[in-house]
Amino acid sequence: MKKIAFLMLSLMALFSCQKKAESSAMVYNIDGAESVEAELSSVKYVPLETSEEALVGNIKKMLYQNNLFYLFDDALESILIFREDGSLVQSVNRKGSGPGEYVMAMDIDVDAEGNLYVSDAGRQCIMVYSGEDYQAYKEIQVGSPFVEFIVEDEQSVYLAGVAREGEINVNLAHLDVQSGALELLEESQYENEYSTLRFAPQSLFRTDYGLFYFSHLKHQILSLHDGEVVEHVTFASERWPSAEVMESWQSKNPIEILRDRTFIHDLSAYFETKNKIFAQLTAIPPISVLADKQTGMCSILGKMADDSFPITPRVNACSDGSFVTWCAPTKQNIDKILQSEALDDGTKRKLLALDEEANPIVIVYKMK
């Protein structure tokens, strides 16, 4: 009898949670959404300083926090920090096995105080470097391998791709830093799910309006707060794979799966400002979605209406209502940018001085 009562209470709690999450989630139907050219309301181009101390190899992740650009170079396992004018603040490379060093940097994050967090896959911990000088440090012990992380505050960290018993079988977990307790928020449902069914390098996103996680199982954006997850946004489409299709993918080569134009395979970017949401869905061709939070409508972005914008719509970070990305300093890109009416004389001079070996050009923009 006690077991039946417990089961009934559990079911009631489950359904009440589902109802609450459903009522708060925003739904954008992307099937049949109008394809548009995005119009810019503002754009700023920032050539990054190129020097011996500031050489960018391969950008795995970009953050725009505290009026600074943070670039995680996974080739050199270093973090380069630039001001909004493109000048270098600091290059952080603490690779090593000594005190305050990391063996294998996997991911980074930055908090509101400017403290820099670097996950160390070699020691299953997160190094925290003081934002004042990046010399003082402390360690957050995790005790399990993980792929990604995002920091809510100094006591709350979310982890994605957590391994237990030698296999990545936890999609999302929450770490209470003070107690060291690791709470599982979403477990894998398929064998080798994280390695065989994920087709995007990132599932955790920091935006103006909170921290978010893309659930590959639910095909939903979940908001993260106080150690809990809440359904936040659904991009409704008939092209999301069913459970049966994802089960069949277990026996297929990932390249073969990605070549199938039938399905949306993943979500590779999600960034939210006061009025807009930008998302990029992994498909052939990729689908860039711009949603208006006020009207509840969404559009598919083809290209920017401004021909001087050098690349197709893309977002790697956001802050203060602006979207942020970057482009390589190729002659073609520079020639396009030089046509922009938003350039001042100082930026034009910097652009004209660049060659293709220079560091990237950061693009900060808002869309109408």
C-alpha cells in the first residue's frame, strides 16, 4: 500500500512539473518560417592585436563578458583576453603539472567579477584564476571526467558530458561547490549517446538572459537556475529525429548521419538578448533562426541585408544586447568590411594594415 501511495505521489509530482514547464516554455515553429535577410541596427568591427604575446591559433570558444573578449585557443590551450578596442589584456597559458597549472584545458568560463575558470581534463577539476591578475588561483574538485561546464556563481556549476565508470553517460549534472555533491539532471538514454548522437561542439550557453542547455533528447532549450532545469524554448519542427530514428543511429557512422538532409541533427548555438533569440541548428544546409520574443514569430536567416557584412549570420557570444562573432582577416573579408558606413578612420587604418596571418576580426552587432 505504501508503495502504491508513493507511486501515485511521484506521478502527481511528475505531471505537475511537466505542466508548469510546458506553460512557461516559448514555442517557435520553424517549419515554413519565412526566409529573410537580417537587417543590422548597428555593427562594430574590432581587429584584434597581433603580437608575439597575442597569437590566436584555433578558436574553440568565445565569451564577451565584463566588456572584454575571451578567446579559448584549444590548439595552444591558452586563453587570450582583449579589450573592446582589440588591444591585449592578458594571455593566460598555465599548462603544466605544477601548482596553479592545468594538464589539459578543455573548456572555459568567466563570471561577473572577471574570474577565469578553466576545466582540466587531466585532473578532473576546474581551475579558478582571479580576475585581478590571473595569478592567484583556487581549484574546484569534480572527481569525474566531463566535457563542458558553465558557472552560475562561485557555489554552483553545471557540467555536461559527465563520465561514470569510464563512459560518458550523464548529459547534464549540477555541482554544489561547497559540499562537492554532484546531482544528475539528465542521464543518457542511449549507449554512447554523447559521442554518437551529439553533432555540435557546445550544449551549454551563456547569454544576457541566463544560462541555457540544449537537451538533445527533448530537442529543447532548458534554462538553468539554482541547480534546477526548466523548459524554456522549443523550436518545433517535423525534422527532429524520433526516438526510433536516434536508436537506429547507434549503428551508423556519424558522417553518414550528418549527410542525411532529412533531419535536424543538433543545435550548435543559442544566444538570447532582451528582444531577440538567435539559434543555429545543425542540418544540411545549416538553419539560422532569429526569433522575436515580443511577437513570438521567427524567421530563417539567409544572409545579412548589408552587403558589407563579411560572413553568413553567425553568433559565438552575446552581451549587453549585442551578438558577437569573428571572421578571418582574408582579403575578401576585409574588402567587404571596408564598404561599411559604420567604420571610423581609426578602424579603417587598422583593417588596411592587416594581412592574412593577423589575428581574427571580432564583429559586434545588433539586428533590427
